Amino acid sequence: MLEIKNLHVKLEEEDKVILKGVNLTIEPGTVHAIMGPNGSGKSTLSYVLAGRDGYEVTDGSASLEGEDLLTMEPEERAAAGLFLAFQYPVEIPGVGNMTFLRTALNAQRKARGEAELSAGDFLKLARSTAASLKIDADMMKRPVNVGFSGGEKKRNEIMQMALLQPKMCVLDETDSGLDVDAMKLVSEGVNALRDAGRSFLVITHYQRLLDHIKPDVVHIMADGRIIQTGGPELALEVENNGYADLLAGGK
Ligand code: ADP
Ligand code: MG
Ligand code: MG
């Protein structure tokens, strides 16, 4: 599904190298987790995959189902099936949440040569999706994320994901700022989307999210590289011992 080879990334504006040779292969239908200390490059990896400005790829490659992601515009990546749920979802004053979601969904359908959803069909789909994520109708009418609590913003990210039905979902610290109940809701939303043709990359600081979203593979990232890969037990090891032992072993 996703293949990243020897990816090197630096900041465009500064001579700061952030990713120093990331290798990652994600098979269809699998859930991979990336854990790692603050500043190790986890968010940068997700931004580079999504095509955010400000980063320069100096070496390596990233492809989605064999298609080169790095030469695509961000909206082409989305149309190809990539989705990024942000660590810090942005507020968009003046744009209603429903309008935003419908525009995003119809843009994706158009890019794929599919017919746009009618207002009525979209409303039905949005309402049932919102209800399943326990998002109330009021929140749907407000401007995107404006005045939403941390938990509401994260649930709104999952709402976008549920509507767009991407193939490769990247979740960057979707658990940060969530209380236990909100984390369960978000996890249930993710688990409901798990299927044989869809993969997930779950970036998280804490093992507790992985109690709810069970990963197939766990990677540890440090200083711009993946230094260890294992099964779910690797996340438990981090929970119990911190990163110190792994960092010492990985150098
Ligand atoms: P993580 O998500 O693992 O905490 P990040 O990818 O956010 O790590 O950051 C990796 C490193 O790159 C950090 O040292 C961070 O300060 C730096 N960095 C990332 N983006 C920028 C930027 N736009 N400007 C300056 N420094 C940045
Ligand atoms: Mg961070
Ligand atoms: Mg981050």
C-alpha cells in the first residue's frame, strides 16, 4: 500500500535535516504504529507524505500503490487515497463544517470521475456518520473546528476520514488531548474503518491508544530514522521502560 525507501528530508528554509533515511513498507489491510520521542520526525514524515510546503526531499522515495506520491500535488495524493488526520487540526472561520465536508468529498469524487453526491444524499451520509461518532448536529453546523474542544476536533478528523474512505490513513497523535471516553470513540471510529483494502499508520506517543487500535507492526522512530520494528509487544516495552534502552541499542 505504502512504500517509503531511504527517505531524507530537510527544511526548505534552513539547513536542518529532519528525516535521515526512513524505510517503511505497509501492506494492504494492516495497521502500523510509529512511536518515538518528541522531535524525532514523526509529524514531519506525515507532512511530507501529505505534501505540505516547507520541506525538501533530498533523497529516497514514497509511493502509494506503486504511484510516486512525491511528484503529486496534495489534492492528487488525497484523490489517490491518502488521508492525514492532523495532530493540531486547524480552525477555518467562516466555512461551515457541512460545506467543508461536502466540498472535500465531492472534489474527491470528481477527481476519480465519479458523480457528485446530491445535497440530500450527502446530508443522509453525513448525519449517519456523525451519529456513529457521537458528533452532534450542532457541531456540524458550526465553522470547521472553531471553538471545538480538543476531543471534538479529533472526532471531526475521524469524521472526515469516515466520509472520504481513504485507502491509506495516517493519524498523527490523534490521541493527544483526548480523555479516555473520547479516545474510545475515536478508536471505535478507526476500528470500524479497518478492512482488507485499507491501511493505517498510527503515530502516537503513548501505548494506551494501541490498547484500542491494535497494531500489526510497531516501529520506533528516533532522530529521523526508524531504529526498531516489532510487534505490539514493542509498544508495551516502551510503556514499561521508556525509550532510553531502545535508543542506546539503536545507536
Ligand atoms: P515529532 O512529531 O516526532 O515530535 P517533528 O516532526 O514535529 O517531530 O519535528 C522533528 C524536528 O524537526 C524537531 O526538532 C522540530 O523542531 C523540527 N522541525 C519540524 N518542522 C519544522 C519547521 N517547520 N521549522 C523548524 N523546525 C522544524
Ligand atoms: Mg511532537
Ligand atoms: Mg508530532
